[in-house]
Amino acid sequence: MPHRSYDQYCAIARALDLVGERWALLIVRELLAGPRRYTDLHADLPGVSTDVLASRLKDLEREGLAVRRRLNRAGATYVYALTPRGLGLLPVLSALADWGTPALEQRRPTDAVRAHWLAVPLLARLAPLAGAHTGTVDVQLDEGAFHLRFDDSGPGYGDGPAERAEARLTLDAAVCLELTRGELPLGQGIKEGTIGLHGSGPLADALRAS
């Protein structure tokens, strides 16, 4: 299928030329968590066909947003990773998550869920609380775990627990949604016991004091 363009001299139109195809931004969402194998991407994008996934990955490569590379020199396994330009889409996804979070009222029977899908909105909510403090925060939900990174290069996140974390949050998905919507301040959730916070140090203390 030929690559389509809106053919409009407009920054929004150009951006949609690059990532406006169905599934493109959700693939970016997965790759923001770090390099992923094709099989991992397919597993965490329920509903996408193999043909569409392969096509979108080629589109992202062609536009300089992602690269395909060997997992290690000796192996035959490849992973996909975002380029610096692709990583620059994090604020875009954060804005979309902020706008779309109110639509997450009740989970539909057909809705798939992965813990790390809550990482982008939670990262945006906690980044101002972390302030200038750097470190990693593990987040444990019933559905799984992910971690949030706050460092000099800017905020980011990864799937699964970190090798080393300065703080650990434990909460369920419903409370996490309240937190990301701004309906529940982090400090209040900790005091009420609906959010567990473990850890010590400047980053943990900043979150605890929020």
C-alpha cells in the first residue's frame, strides 16, 4: 500500500502523515518502554494483525522514528527501538492520555488491559511531584508492574520492575486512574492506605510529602 499524505503545508498534517495511521501511536507507546521484539509487540497489541504490525514498523523505520537492530551480536533475534525523534513523541502521548483519561469510566468486557498502559498518564502526574529529584519508581498493580524513571534526560518508563528502584508504589488500577485523573492526590492516597509507598531517599520523600 503506498504511503498516503494529507498534502497540506501544516505541522499537524505533517505529524499525522508520519504517525496518523491506525496502530502507529500504540506501537510508539510500547516502544517508549524500551526495545521490544516483534513477538512482544504483537502480544501487547491485542487486535493488530501481523501484516499491519509489520507495515507500521516499516513506516516508523522509514520515517526515522524507529530502528531494527540485533539483540546481541551473536544472536539472530532482532528488537525494535525508538530513535531520539521517536522518543520525542512522549509528550504527544502524554497529552493524548490526559485528554482521553476521562473516557476510561468502566472497563468494557471486550477491553484488554496491560499494567504498563497506565504508565504514560501516571508519569505525567508524578513528574511534577518528583521535581528535581532523580531516580526510579516501581509501580505494582494487580495486572502487573512497570517502572517510572526520573533523570537528567527527562522522564521515561519501562515495562516490569526496575533492577534498582528508589521507591515502590503499590495500588490497584482503579486507584491509579483516580490518581491520573487528578481526583486523588498521591499524599492523600498514601495516608488513606489505598496507595502503598515504600522506599527512602529524596525521591521517595518528595512523593510522600505531596
